[in-house]
Amino acid sequence: MTVTAIVGANWGDEGKGKMTDVLSAESAYVVRYQGGSNAGHTIINDYGKFALHMLPSGVFYPKVRNVIGPGVALDVDAFLREREELLGRGVPEPHLSVSDRAQIVLPVHRLFDELEEERLGVHSFGSTKRGIAPFYMDKYAKLGIQVSDLYDKDRLLFRLKQSLEAKNVLLEHLYGRQPMQAEDLLPELVAQAEKLRPFVRDTTIMLHKAYEKGEPILLEGQLGALRDPDHGIYPYSTSSSTLAGFASVGAGLPPYAISKVMAVVKAYSSCVGTGPFVSELDGTEADELRRLGGDAGEFGATTGRPRRVGWFDAVATRYGCLIQGATEVALTNLDVLGYLDSIPVCVGYELEDGTITEDFPVTPKMDKAKPVLRQLKGWKCDISQARSFDELPIAAQQYVAFIESAIKVKIMYVSVGPRREQLISI
């Protein structure tokens, strides 16, 4: 009975979508268990290039059942729009299931996200403005709207009125906007409910039955360990747990069900959004790495913003693998580094007081930390055609071996390009 969680070890943008897409070929279920449409997974296959924000990454396999779990912030518009886009580009109708316990991202959540980012100005947190933080505020204040609420108009109207009471005070007196009326939100939600109805079911029971039968299940995480609100670079974090430890909760499976945790790690560092990033590059070095990174450069799949880039950070990645409980690692984008004679890697942080640490510190200590760099030999050639580890240049093999020793987790896969076939099993 195999349940595998695929998670990020860094700030997100590690290549989880590709790994989920590849492993979906041998899976019966692919489950999104947290987050919402605020981050994207880029996938390249025979149908073309896709950036999925709401749909699970198994949607390109007709036999796979793709599940939106109860821990997800469900953006109904994004869900329906992405499905239509897939069909319009020739992808067969995917099997999609939405938990009746998942909660809905409302228009008011997106509005508050935008207004608060505007209010914070230069001190903003770099939100994608998809309504995620306001959504989770409502969820844990017990003001959220579950999918099941959409099919009881009286209950839905009552829940909307409850949610808007305090929000309208803020809209008027903090943001200078007109209050919102629950009755005005109702028609759109009722219309969405009917479009969503064919996909709604009790996914918890469905997944438990699949687990009992021994069917292979993939649990797909969003963002990375360093964006976790408890263990990451708070407050520059997301609003839901990005850790494999939450995967069972957000999917609706027992904690002992997860037998493998694959942490996805990039061969260098990148992130979208604000917060400390010790190995970050700027100037021409950053521009070159960003331009060469990935299939079309390092730009956010959701925002389109240029990703911040830096050298591989052994301190952050080792910590990310640790808190994810990684049992194995997939190393992505190794091919990108083929232009370098010598490749710097960050092996420690020099803190403000001059102390050198190899342990990932709390956010205040990272603000003025400097990277301690070590130089590794580059391989100066294109490795995108390699299909076995032995076909890689010795310097590339040594780079992989160094990363494995630094993060203390076995590397099982090495990606040398964006396509499915550009993946080496070790």
C-alpha cells in the first residue's frame, strides 16, 4: 500500500509539478491537500506546456483520479477555467473529484488580499492577491464556506452574512470602501455550485477505500518547506502548512498511511516573493541564471514575476528535507548549470555577530546573514540528452554527490530538462 507525498524542500518553484506528472503514470489517485491557486506547477508534455494552479498535476492521465482534498482553498472559478483550458487544448476529460468539506475562496477574500497589500505598501508580503490569507483567516475563525454549504441556500446566505459583518466594518473604516451585501454574492455562488456539482463527493471515504485496496496514491504539496507558517521564514510564509506532516490531514488519510516523502530540490535556488534569501544573486549573475533557468527562464507560474535566484543553499535545503521528513530527493534543473566553469554553493551562513552556522536560523538572524560559499568544478557542456547517471560528466556526478552528502538524504532522481523523458533514475 503506497502513499507518497511530493513536497518542496525550499521556497517553492522546485519542480514538484514535473515530478508529480511523471509519477502519476503509476498512480491511481493524485491529491492536492493544501493551498489554493496562489502557486502554479509547470508541466510540459505531448499536449504542450501548462501552468496548473488549482488542478492536481495528474490530470494528463485519463486513468488517474484527481482529487481536491478538504485542506485546499478551492477557487471555483480557477478550477472550472483550468478544466476548460485543458479540454480546449486536446487533453482528454480528466477524472476530477472535489471534497464536499473543502472551503471556498470568495470574491471578498481576493478583495481583502489586494486592499491589504496596497495598505502595507513597501512593507507588503508579496502576496499573489489570490485571497489566500483572508481565506485562511475565515477558515480558522469558523467563518468559512464549505462546498457542502453551496447546496443549501438558506444556510449559505446565513453563513455569508456572518462572514461579512466584521469585514464591512473594515471595508468602510479601514479601507474606505462600500460595504458588501450577502445577497449580492449569492447568485454567483449558486451558479458556481451547479457547475461544480458533478465533481463533488466525499473524497475522504473514497481515498480510505483506495488505501485499503492498496491503490497507489500521490499527495501533491504546494510551495516549499521554507514557506511553512510554523517552520519557515515567517512572516514571509504562506497561510497553510506546506509540510508532508499536514498531507494526511489535508487529504483525509491516516498519518501512518504515508510511506514515502519525496522532497523536490532544485540544483540552484529560486523563489518568488519577499523574505530572507541568503544565497541570492543580483546583477548580471542573477540575470544569466534566471534567463537560463527552466524551460523559459525563472518566472513565476502564477504571477509571471521574475524569480529571485541564487546558488544552491545546503543550509536551507538540509533543513527543508529535515522538517519534511524526506525519505528521498528528486534533484531538478541540473542541466541549467552547464554554462559555469566553477559552481558556487552555499555551505554555511555568517551571522551578524560573525558566527558561522550550518543550521538554518530564525528569520531575524537571517536578515543580515551572508553566505559562506564553496566552489565546485563545473562541467561546461549540455547534459540534456543524458538518460543515465553514468552518461553525465564526472563533474556533474560529483556535484550531485556533494548535494546528497550535504542534505543527508538519498537522491533518487535527477532532472536534466523540463520534459518527462529528461529524468534520470539513480
